Amino acid sequence: MTKIVGIRFRNVGKIYYFDPKNYKMQVGDHVIVETARGVEFGRVVLGPKEVGEDEVVHPLKEVLRVATQADEDREQQNRLKEKDAFKICQKKIREHGLEMKLIDAEYTFDNNKVLFYFTADGRIDFRQLVKDLAAIFKTRIELRQIGVRDETKILGGIGICGRSLCCHTYLSEFAPVSIKMAKEQNLSLNQTKISGVCGRLMCCLKNEQETYEELNKKLPGLGDSVTTPDGLTGTVHSVNVLRQRAKVIVEINDEKEIQEFPVDELKFRPRRRREKGGKGDRPEKGAAEQELKQLEAFEKKEGKSKLDGD
């Protein structure tokens, strides 16, 4: 077993494990640690505890010290300096005529490096910009291109649900989401309705996916043949996943009717995992199909978050 403490450097950033040594600390305390980026100021989000050897990556770096009042003051000064650095960098970007959008500026605790996060449509030649910034700040400069998800995570906003964005409030990492999840949850496949503020698929699609997968296993697929409690054979017209009910087209006296039944009263073959383009899939056509494919391609291209990279 190894004793660890969980440290986070951003409000909702990735959690890193460190060796707490003999320091007494609890959740909410600030500590000074050394990372690949240099000496940094972090917050304890997981108190000291024992974990298995396979849960940590060795060698485990040690906590340098619990933050003192002087460290707290220095961190506050760094936050103020970041605002000035942001304005200076914006000005230099305009002077160089670069097509990039500056999102955030960040000082490492020891001022060994200043990081600037930006978004751009393609690759940007910012070599001259880096030279100018290095001459001004007299320290190492790093410009890091991030995706629209990371941009939204930093800036925050309000989602269509009316609450603060999940990525800005509690999501430490982005979970992979796909069009398939929207289909599984019977959501409208209109791109504008399943996209978040960032323009990518909504992260909350992942939140309920396991529940929908479990509920869908108990349901017949659209178009499947079922037997009703009256012994009639019909075809599934639609299903309500949450209510666990199905509307069935049955033929009575040579006339077709739609009747609704609880799923547990119907007899049908258990639903198997459907292949792409299977009987139960909802087709998308024309421009809508192209938009959805393009959206899914963006998801794969963007990859992992660049905010916590070393």
C-alpha cells in the first residue's frame, strides 16, 4: 500500500497524486508541490489515504510543504499578474495580425513559466510572438492551442438546462460522447438540440447512458413482432423508455389499431445489441446526416483535454 494525497491545480482540473510525507493536511488545504511544469500551488481535494500500488504511477513526487501565508500572498499576486499578461499578449497578437483567440494566461507558482491558452482554426506560426513575449516577461513562454471544449471549460457559461456548465463546475475530465448515445436515449438528432455551448455533443449525454442501456435491454425494438396479453400478434410502433411502455399496431376485425401496453405484459424475443444500420436504428438523411457525421468527426479529432498536459 502507498500513502497518497490528491492535489488539483485548477478548480475542476485533473487530480494528481503526491506523497504527503509526514505533513498534516486535510481537504481544502493549499500545498506547494513540484511538477513537470515547475513548482506549483495546489489544493488538496483528496485527504491522505492508503491505496494499492497498482493505482499510482511511481516514482511518486513528494509534497514540498503546506502553503504558508507568504505562499498564499504570492499566489494572489500571480493571479493579478496573469490579468496584465493576458492584456499584453492580446495586444501583441493584434500587432502581429495572428488569427488566434486568446483564452487564458497562467503563471506557474515560481514564475518560471507563463502559459497562454488560445484557440485557432488551424496551425499558427507564433514564433515571433513568443520571442516578443519572452523579451517582455523575462521568463519561459509557452503558447498552448486548445479545443473548444477546453475553452468552454475555462470561460464557463449557462447550459440549455439553465444551470452552470458541468465542465466548468465539476467535470474533471471529458468523457467520450457519441451520436449513438443520442439515438439510444431517443433524442432528436437535430445538431442544434444535442450540442452544448461549445458546439460539440453535450457531455450530459454520458450521464444517463448506463441507465438508458439497462432500460433499453428490457424493450422490444421498433418494428419488432410482439404478442399482446390478448394473444394478438402485433408490430411495435413506438416505445417509451422511461415509462417502460410500448405502442403496438394490432389487427382487429381487419382493421389496424394502435394499443399501448406495459412492456412486462408483452411477449417478445429479448433485444440484442443492434448493429449499425440495424432494424431499430433511426435513419438520418441528407444535410442532417452530413452535419451529424461532421460533428462526430470533430469529437474524435479534438481528443483529450490540453489543459492538464505537462
